[in-house]
Amino acid sequence: MVEVAGSVLSLGELLIDIIVSDGSPSLVEAEAFVARPGGAPANVVVALARMGIRSGFCGVVGADPFGERLRATLEADGVDTTRLRADPDAETSLAFAWKDARGDGHFRILRLADRGLSGVDVAAARVAERAAVVVGSVGLSVQPSRDAIHQAVREARDAGVPVVFDVNMRPSIWRSMDDARAACRPVLDLTTILKLSVDDGRALFGVDRPEKIVDADLGSAEQVLITDGGRGSWFTARGGELGFVAAFAVDAVEPTGAGDAFTAGIVCRLIEKGWGPLNEDDVRFAAAAGAITATRIGAMEALPYRHEIEGFLDGHA
């Protein structure tokens, strides 16, 4: 493991992905599914652990077989689960995932135990002692998890801990996009690193061109990453030029988790360089992590190890 002061802490949803396995482009036609461990914030810390970065997870699952499976999965990769709570009065959350005809991933989340993340959970997680905090937007869609994530972000910034906001806009879980924007704003205003997709930019800011997204009100973000699946990714530091890294050409099997692997790759590189400005090599590392993940049935099980990323990059020099 890389030696850093404290571990990276991710807060939010840990769930079971119910993935369409018969190639159907929507839930309307789908007849076959597989159940696999997932949840964007949890995927990030598992990927970080596989890259050699100490990590932990704070969230809520049900006191049920799926919850037991998820805890064991995280622990098998060395992720600290001491702040993962099992709620005896709730069932573990589920997310249906499928790939459309274009190859882009889609999700429909059934929010159950994960929405119970509370301020008490956050207080016990000792945010101020972490190397970084990673949050997403799913946990912001309901209470009490919304207030809990806002609390975690405030505690992190008060302590000088970098906040990574990995936006994962899922329209089906929001009453409206206005509600989504209002819930995300307090996080944006305290964010250090912002990662979002072109689709996320369209939902949050009403623009879908990378050069327009970076001109939107991105709060306190010091560095911004914009992804667009197999079409590549963009990056910039505040006030700097917009860089572009082309996507690696791979035979994609399942996109679920690829964006989370990308986020983990960025966090890994930032930690190793002391949170200095990102460069093309950093983004290529993250893009390689995402590309490898997309070639496997995911999400969590597909996340790559560091030696796989380095081997992949050697083969694409």
C-alpha cells in the first residue's frame, strides 16, 4: 500500500447491481440478469485498494445476505469496513444496470438501506483524519443521507482534507433536476476535484460540450475531469487550458464501474503527486483503468489491479 497520512474514505451507496445479461438495450426487453456487488463510491475505494491506496467505506447496508456479501467483498480487497453499518430494519439497496445500443450504461436505483446514512455515521468515520473524501450524487437524493454527505464534506474542507465529487446523475431517483442541482450545490461549493460525465454536465448545468461545462459554476473545484465513455475525456485546472485524452480502443463488454475505476485512477495519481495539477499521463492512467473495467463483467469484480493498468499502458505506449 502507498504510504499516505490516513486512508481515502468514500461515503454513500453500497448495493447489489442487477445487471442485464442477455444484451437487451432496456429493462423493457430484458429477461436475464446477474447480481453483482456495486455502488459507485464503494467501487472507487475497492479500485483504490487494488491500486495500492489505503481506503475505507462509510455507508449502510441491510442486515441481510446481500449486506453480508457486500461487506465480505470489500474486506477481501482490504477495504476498511469498520464504518459500514448493517441496518436490521432495512434491506440492501439494488441498482438495475444495462447497456443501450450505443454502448452507454444506464441505471435505475431502488434506494433502500443506503439512504439511512446519518450524521452519527459520519461523526464516527473521523473524516478530518483522512487522506481524501470521495462522494457522489446518489446519496444526495434523499434524507438523511443528503445531510450526512453535506456534513462529511464540510468536515473534510474544515480540516483541509481534499474532497472528490464524482457526480453520477441518475434522473430516476430525483423529483426534478432543480432538486438535484440544489442538493449538489453545497458539495460543489466545497469540492477540490470534480469528476463528471458529459451527461452529468447536461443535467446539472444545461450544457454538454466540455468547453461549456468548464465555464459553468463549478463551485470551488480546483481540477475538473469530464468523461464521455469511448469518446474520450477532458481535464483542466482552474483557469488553465482544457486538455484531452482519447479513449483506448477496447472491446467493451459492460460499462458498469468503468467511470468509478477512472475516478480511482485520478485519486491514486493525485495522492502520489501530492495533489499537484493533473497532466496527460495521469488521465491516461485513469482512462486505462476505466478501459480495462469495461472489458469485463462488472462492476466491482471488474476493477483492475495496478499491475494490470501498468501492463495495459505498456502495451499502448
